[in-house]
Amino acid sequence: MAAFPQEDGNHTEPERLDSLRAFGEVVKAFRKRAGLTQESLAPKVRYSPETVASIEQGRRFPPRDFVESAEEVLDAFGTIKGAARHLSRRPGLANWFRQWAQLETEAINLYTYECRLIPGLLQTEAYARTLFVNQLPLLSDDQIEAQWVARAERQRLLRERPGTTFGFILEEHLFLRQTGGPEVTRELIDHVLEVSKLRDVEVQIMPLVRENHAGLDGSMQLLETPDSRWFAYNEGQRGGLFISDHRELSILQMRYARMRSQALTPEDSVSLLRRMRGAA
């Protein structure tokens, strides 16, 4: 078992965004070569001027369709696509988290129980930025941007790995807390409901009143690799624990299995979220 700082709620030591800034400069150079402004390029690549500006400034990871559209619209001789291939696939992730992040990209099963906050894979931008802004010590604007870029990039796992099974058990109180306010909460619930429609994603809510609960020791993440190895990651106030010991993993698997039976069914969980959305 190895201890390291936590990730889902807050990052520390974000990776430098030099590769993103370099990519942005390439896009800007070809945009100017084509005689276009950010405002005139935006509709051609089907993104807002604000998004174009963020990408050129190295503050946002460019979506794949942006890269392809910009390459075609700006007639960049393959340069924009080439620059995109050199981008870090994990901008803003601290060195210590890359081991778990790499395992996530290979996992065939990924299970999460959360009692502190909505997991990073399910967060909306508004919810995530609320967490970043409230972190102490305070983060700079650049650090907040880096962390959101990293979070948004990780979330692509949900749609780009259709062979992976994702399971989430979330405490009801995470939505009742209304982190960020009612509007942020409504958007968050809408997002979780939308993600729950994905064929390989299962969302269960642990009800507020529950006489028996196997997860009282805290949150956990479990994953299985293609070669049938299991790993776990648990978080605390100022640190996290990477677990590979099979005896510890067996205990966590047993607890997660029990919680699946204690939480609401996926269907009842969706019904509860819809009711909460109306009351938020």
C-alpha cells in the first residue's frame, strides 16, 4: 500500500501546461495566417469564441472534433493534428496520481463509493469549480483552470471505454447539501441522470436513512484490470491510499458488494434523483 495526496476533491502540484500553450500558439498562428479572428473562426469549428480563446491561451484541452475542424478550416498541412498528438493526455494531474489515472484508462471494471463529494468522473464544470474555489489554501486562477482541464479529460473515460463497467454508489446527502447553490445542484442532478443512461454505467443512491451501512469507514474506489488484477484507492482529509494487497482488497470488495444491496436499485435511484431535482 502506498500513501499519496488526494485527487477527486482537490489537486495539488498540477502539471505545467506548456504543451497546451504550445498547441494554442500553433492554432493562433494558423488562424492569423488565414486572416480570421477568434470570433470568425468560432462558428467554422462549431465552438464559441470563448472556447477558441481558452484553447489558444492553453487554458483548455482541445476536444478531438475541434482539432479536426481547425485542421481542415485552417488548411494547416497536418500541423494542428501533429501538435495535438504531443499533448499530455493528463494535463493538470499531479505526478502522484498518474499511477491510478493510468489504471483507470485500462480498467474493465471501475467501482466508486462516495460519502464526501460527487466523484470527479460525474462532476459538472460548475460543481467542480465550486470545489476548487473553496479549497484552502486558495488556488490561483491558472491552477483552477489546470484542474478543470484534467477533470474534463478524465471524464472522457465514461464515453470512450464502452467495454468498461462503471458503478457508482453515492450518498443522498451529497445532493441535499446543494454545493454551489440550487442551480448548480439541478445541473449536477441532470448530468448524473444523463450519465446513468449509458449502458455501462450504474448509479445507485444510498438513502439518507439507512439502519445498516457497510461503508461507514469512508469512500473507496475499486478497479479491475484486463489481466484480472484488482486495485483500490481510498481518500482522507489530506491524503490517499493506493491498495494492492489482496487481503485488504478482499475486505473492500466485500463491503462494496454489501453496499450495493443496501443502496437503492438503479431504477429507484433515478426516481429519487428526479424528485430531488424538482425540489432543488
